[in-house]
Amino acid sequence: LERQKLEYHVIVETGSMRPGYTQEGDGQSTWLFDHFVGAKQGIVFSIDLDPITTAHAQTNTVFTQCFNADSVSWLFSQLSMLISRRNLIYNGVNLFYLDSYDVDFSNPLAANLHHMKELVSVAKWLTPGTIVAVDDCHFAADDPRIPDGINPAFVSKGVFVQDYMENIGAKLLFDGYQKIWEIQ
């Protein structure tokens, strides 16, 4: 985002920081995005299904508007209206961070499908320069949470999103625990 040298940043995050988050890797994105737009100018929209999480995120951020809702329906029905109302259309959405659905290690298909639904819900906002990131994309083969017979590569929440990004020619920027692409 810094390399794009934008005057105003719009970040949309699904899954907000949770109460009791740890600095070792859980729940930091909302806080980091809030500080980023505070320093660079912008706004974060964070959507979470859990009302306690939504309230916690709203209380602990300054430049973030938190919404207690299902991310798929909210992204599809509310994002356009909110961006239009705030006159942010000229800039669009610069970053979509998808992390709203915890992985069920015995049924990783549900999280994968949910993130693909989120991506479809924001498809009209995917323009050149838009960054799309998905959390929880790499798990070790010996992770005790993964049942026997389940391929760790398919536990990732980004399997379907990755396939879509490859098909549209998005540029892979980062391939680690998170996967991050830039729309070309």
C-alpha cells in the first residue's frame, strides 16, 4: 500500500480482532490496519459476526468502523452504499483482508468456500492495484490439529481464492502464512 503512494487508504477486513488476542499471531490485523491508516490517512471497515468481537474491535481502534454482520451479505449489500455515502468511490478499496472464518481442520472446505463467497461479493471492487490477502494459508504437515488423511495444503483458507487469483492473472506478492495478491 505504501508503494502505491495513495492520499487516502480504504481497507476492508473480514474478521475483527478478538478479545484476549495475543501478539504471537492472533488478532493483530485490525490493530495494525487502524494504525496504518492513522499514520497515512484512511479508514478501515471491519466486519465480524460475533457482537463481542465487534464491540472489542470498535473500542480498541480509532480509524476503524466495525460492523456486526455476516461478511458475505454485508460486503454484497452494504459496502457499495457505505463507500458511496462517504464519497470514497474515486479511490475504491485498496486492500481486502479475508479472515472471517476459522478453519475446521476436519472440514476445511467450509472456510475455503466462505472466503470465495466473500471474494465474489467484492468482485466489482477488484481493480488494478487492489490488494487481496487471505490469512491461515499454510499449516505444517505435522500440525496436530490436522486429522490423519487430510492434506495440509487443503486446510488453507485460501485454496479457492488462490485458484481464482491465478485465473485472473493477479500477481502473487507474498506466499506464507498469509497469501497476498495484487490485481493487475
